[in-house]
Amino acid sequence: MKGRKKEASNIDVVLRGIRNNIVKILPENSFIFKQISLVGLKINAKAHHAPLTSMVMGVYATQHCNLNCKCCTAFSPIAEKSFLNIESYKNDMEKLAELTGNKISSFYVTGGEPLLHPQITEIFRIAREYFPETEISFMTNGLLLLKMSEEFWENLNKNNITINLSKYPIQIHEDKIREKAKLYDVVFDYVGGGDVPVKSMWKYPLDVNGKQPLERSYNICTQINRCVTMKNGLIYPCNTIAGIEHFNKYFNKNFEVTAKDVLDLHKVKDINEVYEFLYTPKPFCKYCNRKGVEFGIKYGPSKKDIQEWT
């Protein structure tokens, strides 16, 4: 199984490199790019749809954001302001550490914009306390990095936290951020790799009628076993299910999340229960029209229109 996991990681690197070079030649919104990307998504998904022996786990520090990006897969433009509850998070991390022997493949903190959380350094400290050997990172748009305190940067260094910057077409002092990270000996990287192009938006449309074949949706989904999310004592197999409550509330919809779509972390007795849960399609997959994905949507502000997500 370790060999299969390494193979999946190698495929990620190869496909990412191919994609980052193709966009230099073909427009992302072209028919040819879409067909090539769909093949890549299938290869990538197949590599990750293997029985697990470890996993990547993440948490939303916030779901709201200081950007307002259309087609945001985290539903941040329509999410109400909220913050990860530290006590609930700590209890979940304690249980996860107990189940895994304090070892998972990697742990990430995301949003929204995680640096909006007033206790973000405590989130990092707790993660490192329970997973001393795990790769821990956070995803950020970078707008707040140079405004963060010395204590924040010292915390990143002390807890060995990696910065993963998303390349949005916004004005940030990237060179100064790099200098700051170097000064505090903090690892700095990009979401998608160093050669990733400046971000355009991808739309993963939701099917309001819930008519998508489960197996097809699952077999082309690159979130499965990669975007596992823990929130309020529950494990979600992907961030779409974890964030759909915001879509439902804002647009007055009822995309149903059933008991089979989530796993109660505190009722799990063995980590293999988690692995088995993550390795199968979920009823919610009927809402995901992965075949209809749209690439290369010009970056811009959300108008909070339902068509950005459907």
C-alpha cells in the first residue's frame, strides 16, 4: 500500500507539471484544454481512489474570506462569518491522534482565509502537539501575511508550519513575504507548485436535481481522499459536502447531507472504519456534475449568483 501511495503522489507531480505547461500554450477555456484536463482528472482520481493506509486531513479555520472570488469551491462569498471553535477542534484532534497513533500523511488549515481567525497560532500549536511528525501547512491568499505579528511568525517556525500561497491576480508583495519567511526560517510554497500559473477559476457545477450517477461523479473526483475535512466532530470526505450548508442557506436549497455522507469521529473505534468510509461513493455524489467542469473562467468578484456554482 505504501507503494501505491507513493505512486499516487508521483502521478500528482507529473500531471501538475503537464498542466502547468499546457496552460502556457492552450487557453484554459478552450475545448482541447478541457478534454485533456478531463483525462488528467480521471488518471489523477484513479490514483487516489485506492484503499487507504493513511490520510490527508484538513480543517476550515474560517469559511468566510477577505476576497470575494466567483465560483469559490469553499462557498466563501456566500458563507456567514464564523470561526473554528478551538475546544471542539482540540477534542477532534485528540480523538484523531488516538485513532492514528499521532500519524497522518499531512494536515492542512484552510478557509476562507485562515489568517482571519483570531486564534490561528493556537490552531497551529494544537496541530503540532497531536501530530509531532506530520507535515502541517495552511493555505492563504497572502493579503494578511505581512500584517501578522512577530509572535505569529515565531509560531510558524516553532511548530514547523508551511505556508501554501494561492497565486491570485491580486496586489501582494510576494518578494517581501518570501524575505519574511526566510528570516524566520519558514517553508514557503505555492498551492499547485512553484510553476503554477496565476489563478483563473474552475467551476465544478452542482446538479440541483441530484441526477448525477454516483460512480461517474466519484470516479472523476479529485477531492476524494485528498480534501478530507474535519468539522465539529464529523469527518467529511470532501470540502463540497463540508461547506454545502452555506449554499443551502444562501440560496434556500436543500442539497441533502445524509448520515452516509459523514462519519461521526467520536463513535469510531478503529481507524480502518475511517479508511473504509472514505473509499466509497457517497449519496451526495449525485449532486456533483464533475463531467461538466468549466476551466479557465476569468478571475473576478463573485456576484453571489447561483449560476457560479450550478
